[in-house]
Amino acid sequence: MAHLSDVEARVLDAVDDRWAVGLLRELVAVPSVGGTAAESEVQHRVGDVLGTLGCAVDRWPIDLAEAAAAPDAPGQEVQRTEAWGCVGTSAAAEGGVPALVLSGHTDVVPAGDRDRWPGDPFDPRVEGGAVHGRGACDMKAGLVAALAALAAVRTAGVRLARPLAVHAVVGEEDGGLGAWATLRRGHAGDLCVIPEPTAGAVVTANAGALTFRLEVTGHAAHAAHRDRGVSAVELFAVVHAGLREFEAERQAGADPRFGAARYPYGISIGRVRAGDWASSVPDLLVADGRYGVRIGEPVEGARAALEERLAAICAADPWLADHPVRVTWTGGAFASGTLPAGHPLLPAVRGAVTDAGGTPPPERAIPAGSDLRLYAAAGIPTLHYGPGDLHLAHGPLERVPVDELVTAARALALLTLRTCGVA
């Protein structure tokens, strides 16, 4: 651990692990699945916490009609009747634009089959040195780490020279509505760290992700004479095999920051629906999937590449040549994003982690869409560093180690002092 200034040592001593764990359990207990009333509830709770930490809090209802019509909006995959933005900005001697933004999303994905969970996913418990529950890892622990860092600065009696801003956003899981609305409202900063779960690494780039729908048309017939029909299911097998070949081609030359990831730009079919009667040859199959966007690849270019490959697959099949697969682009649209090469934010975060007692973090990229690309597109250098492992997200074993939560809070506290300065 490097030599710390007296102020830095005082702030690290003020990081309260019990407070952080208690707040994390409180937030996990709010079942803030995207599109539900609890998604708004948790935003108001975070706003209350920011207020108690001495921040000026901006809470506003997001204009969903504007989000649906704006050409740069990221899209949504769930229905919402309301959504709230929430930003807390700390007091500072100089005021002005925040020197650092810590941005975390409060929405979570559905729990799925409750019987597969070892306990109630929204009744968080501490077991084996970890907090368990839906959203504990992805990413309420990261947001709590940011709040705990802010709390430590306040408890230590430190006044910052420039403001720190905490952005609590919704809709990250289905496109990035909250971050988009927050930036559109004018909340910005010189630098941004998103404390998504990074398994001890610093993530400086993310692949993009697009959702799509395929409609495969066959010809119905009685199942007793299936040779008189054309099965949409069997046609989809042809299409799927072609997409697998296309997927393999797109992995070539992937950014080395992805490490051992097999499919940094994967194509996954997540839902398939076909037929309406067991004794009929199915004449329609609808498949919904996710498609990875290469780092630096324009979204429109990625869409065109998939459309062209589907056209080639169809052209090679006698039936599909005359009845081509229809593709539509649905739901969220995640572009890729990256921290500019050589930017000093990377060594600053690495230094804060090691000085806070953590292991020196390697640099990585992730094959998942995130809000990083929205902040980067707004001209704000951004990276991920936070507690937990993304491999446990979205599953029934979701949890976050308490020691990782505390290390992240300590590192973010140091980073706050070093970027915002001390008055």
C-alpha cells in the first residue's frame, strides 16, 4: 500500500462496512424489476440517502413519450408507466461541473423460477461472507459502494474542492433509459466510473448488443401428411446453423482485453415460438435473440452485417429463397464503448484500488452492453470498476462478497479525493 496522506487515511478509516451492508440489504429487498412500481420506489429511496449525505438531489419523472420518439434514445424492452431519474451532487468549494461521476443502475432482471433459489431472492441474507439476493451483484452493491465512499468523505469531515455526482439510473438492463435521460437533462462530469461487477478487474471497453426478431414462414399441412407441408421449425434449423457460422466468423480478431471469453460478440437465441397445434406442420416460427456488436463497430453496420448474412442463408435454400426470413430490430440497442487509449483514468483507478488495500486490477473488456457507451458518447471518459462477478448476475446464485464491497468503497473514496481535490 502506498503512503497515504492524513486526509486519505482518515477517509479510509471512515468507510463503514456495517452501514454499507445494511443499506445493500435494504435496497435488495426492494424488488426493482424493470417496468414495475418498485423500480421507481428504489430511486426515491436512493434519493433520500443522497439527501442525508448532504447532496443537492435532483429527482425528476423521465418523459417516456420523449424517450419513445427521440432518435438517439436507446430503446426499451419492458413497458413502463413511469420512470424516475435521481442525481445527488456533493457540496464543494469551487462548485461547477462535477470532477467525478459515480453511476449505478437500480433496476434488476426478474428472479425467474423461485424454486431454484436457495432463499427468497428479495429477502437478502448474509451468508458465507456475502450478501445474497437478486440485484446484490448486478449492481446494487456497486451503487452502495459509491454511496459508502461519499458517506466516508462526509464522516471524515472533508470538504471537496470540486463536486462529486452520484447518478442512480433505471432501465440499464433493457437499453439504458435512465443514463440517457440523466445525460439529456444536463448532468455531466469530467470523468465517470460505473461500479458494475468486474471481478477485481478494471473494464475499459464493452461490446454492444442488439435484440432482434426472426420470422420464419413455412406451409401448414396435416401432420399425417407432413411431406405436403414445409415446417418452419425445420427451416429455422437451417437458419440457426448459418447464424452459428456467422457468429464464429465475428469472433476473429477480437480485442485482447476480452481475455478467455469465447464469444465476445455472441449471437444467442433466447426465445422460440412455433406452431398452434400438435397435429399440424407449423407454418410460422418466431425467434427472439441477442447479437453482439464489435468494439468500434457502428450499430447500423452491425445490423447490416446480420441482415446480409440472413439474406445469403435464405438465398441458398430453395424454400427460403422465395420466402425469406423477416428480421426486425426490437428492444434495447447497446452500442459498444471504450475508454480512450492511454487515458489517465485507468492508472488513477488502479492506484486507488491498490492503495485501498486491493489487488492490482488487470484491464479487461466485457461482452455485455452497459451504460459505459452512453457516457463515452457524451464525451465523458468512463470505465467500470466494482464489487462482484458478472458470471453470477441474472442467476439464482447471485451474491456479492462483503470484502469486495468494502474494497470498492475504499477505492472509490480515494479516487474521489484524488479527482475532486480537498478544499
